[in-house]
Amino acid sequence: IFALTVGEVAHSPVVDIPGEASIVAAAARMADFGVGSILLRDADGRVAGIVTDRDFRYKVLARGGDMTRPVREIMSSPVCVVDHKEACFGALTVMMQRRVHHLAVERDGDVTGMVTSHDILALQGRSPFSLFADIEAARDVSSLAGLCERIPRTARALLEDGAGASHVGRMLSMVWDAVLERVLTLIQGELGPPPAPFCWLALGDAGRMEQVPGEPPDGVVVYQDPPEEEAVRCRDYFAGFSRMALAHVRTICHAPETRGGFSGSRSLAFAEWTAFFSGHAADDRPESAVLAFALCEARPVFGFFDLGKRLCREIRERAVRDAHFLARVSRTLFPEHPPLAVYAGQVVDAFGKGERHFDVKALGLAPLAGFAALSALAHGLPGGHTLSRLAALRDSGRLNPEACDRIATAVDFLMHLRLAHRLGQARSGRSPGEMDDLVVAADLDPLAVRMLKDVFSAAALAQALIADRSGLNREAT
């Protein structure tokens, strides 16, 4: 699914029918061609919608519907479209995000074929799609906990089938998004309807879609500013809501309770979050800058997405206007004594101090992800995955291409090293809550040792660039 494009596996020609045709005529045409979907066209011949066999089952047969009605009355619109050059993995990602099983394949502006989830799953026989479907059908938290035990196996299967670590991270983040959606839906069923529109925002690795097995997703709740008479009710509801959500996630991940960070402010109204950001951005303490910067990387996951996007946009705009805040953040990104090399089975810093373990996230990925996030934020570029941010910095001319490629290569290697380490722990029987990112230096093979030397060099380059903002456009050293 990583080498083939959807154009190579799509069914063609496209089976279609006018939207004014009857439901029974559309069903007969699908049966004649042996397909599970049919495109509907309007009077001008444009694609207006799609009807699948599922639509027939649930919108017609289950309700005893009139089969002589126009088929357009049961269509779904607009049709999800993917370019014929898109990799099958990318198409599978779109299906999971849109909750669909059929995609129209487009070439030069025309729909030339259809591809289904079954077509793609048949290519490898192992896929997160079945896990995704089971999560959506789970009825309680204990069922979700059992399903999430399959996450390491799913990640390992993706790697074995040729996925890069960044692809696996995106896919696992989508799986966790589905888990969160199910958890939050179950909580609403228990607590009753929320008193105000709200949105769950993913933070950290979850916000960047870079998750690994054993890492519970982090997040907060923003809700619409309530009228004064509803303020206490909203505060109490969403405080309980967010506590239950995080408790359920910890249960599912078998993860211990954490303290600090956003622990005292997991749910706030819109105006309260903007005040929270401004207050922490103005605070000179490093931990305050870290908290404020974490909100700059938030990603809406569930609820009223427009509300979440509006808060993310407001916070990012405030951050860009605050040069002092950006400078404070830059001073928190890199460790005081960064590692320089692996020597005699130890990771050694500039002062000759050696450590047996290398924390892949804290000493490697986190500083480089922070560099990419801060650089993209300062230049008004979109958020997202670290590699996507680096590509945007390179393509926009904000970052020297050679420097960008060196840092991106380092990030890609560290992602693979971290994922492989976690999968090894899962295979050895560690529970998700027992996993860590501490790689034993003596266990690294010679190639990994050489790659880490390049990683440390790339980190030093990133640190120099972030220390001298004007250096973002200079030649790499």
C-alpha cells in the first residue's frame, strides 16, 4: 500500500447513473456491474453524489422505503475524491479520516475510477482499518482497553509492510483520535448533553500526529463562553467531563496518573484559554513558556471544530505578535548540555559526561520538533507534523534547503528509533504504562551510532539557527 497508487488498483470504467433515475434502477445497474457503489450525475453530467450498498440497506430496505423514488434522495454528497497518483496508504488515511469506504479516483479533473477499502486491504491483508471499525463499535471503556492492546501489533505490521515511522505515527494518532471520539461520546451518554458547544484539542505528540505505542494522548477542552448565569454549570460539567476523559484514557493505556502541566486547567471557556495563554506567555518562568507554547500546537479532534480552530488561530496570532515570548520559548527547546557522540557504549556530552541511556524523545525528537514548530510559527506557516513543517520551511524559502534536509533526516531516524524501541518493549511483554524512550547506547549497532552522530550535528545546527533568527536563511554549516 506504500508503493502502489490508487490509479493502479482503481476499478474502471466508473459505474454511474442520472440522479433522477429510480432507486431500483440504480440497484439493478450496480448488480449488473457487480460493484458496491454507484456515482450519481446531475443534469449537466457532473458528479453530484454517491450511493453505496450500505445506503440501500439502511436508507431503503431497513425502512421499507419506496424503491421507485429518485435515487438522489438517498445519496451522500459531496463525493470524497483522491488523485490517481496518491499512494494507497494515503487513500486509506483519507477513508479513516472521512469515515468512508469508497473514494472516487480523479485524473486531470475527471473521475476515472473508484477504489474501496477492501481493494486496499486486499493488498496486504493486515491493516488498521479493522481496528478502527472495532473501536467505533465499542460499547464501553473496557472494550476499548482490549482493542488498544492491538495497537503495537498494528504498528509492527505497518512497519513490516514498508511504512515509514512518520506514516505509522500518523496512523496511530488517527486510531487514538477514534478512541477519544468513542470515549467522549460514552461520557456524554453518562453525564448528559453538554451545556455548551465544546471541542477537544490534542496536544504534544497527539497534536502533531506523531504518537507511538504506549503513549496516551494528551489534550484539553475548550467550551464556548457561556452567559453569566450558566458559567458555574458549564465549569462543573466540563471539569468532570475532562477528568473522566483523562481517567478513561489512562485506564485504556494502563498509564499512571500524571501531575503538573495542565492538570489544574483541563477545561476552560474560550476567553479563559486566551487569558491562560497570555498570562503564561508573559511569565518569565521557563515552565510557563512551555505550557503556553504547547497550546500553539493544539489540534481539534472532537466536538465543534470551528470553535477549536478559532482558539488555535487566536493563540497562534497572539504568539506571533509576542517576540519576547518566542525568544523565551527558544531558550527552553534544547538541553543545557546536549549529547555530542556515542563512545564506548555511552552517550557523551561536551563536558565528557557519559550516560548509558539515550532518551530519544527528550534529548532528540522534542528539541527538533520544537525547533520546527517555533520556526513555522514565527514565519506564519501552518502547524502539523514535524516533517511537514520542515518541508514548508524549506519550500517557502524560510529555511536553507540543506539545513532543512539534515534536520528532517535526523527527525526521521529518531522517529524510527523510538518506534522500534517501543515495539521491542511491547514484544518483550511490557505493558503500555511501562514503556519508555530510553535506548541503551551499548545496544546500538554501528550504523545507528553513525546516524546518531549526524543527529547530534543536526541538533546543534538547529540550536544555532534558533538562537539567531536571521540565520534561518543562511547557508547550512
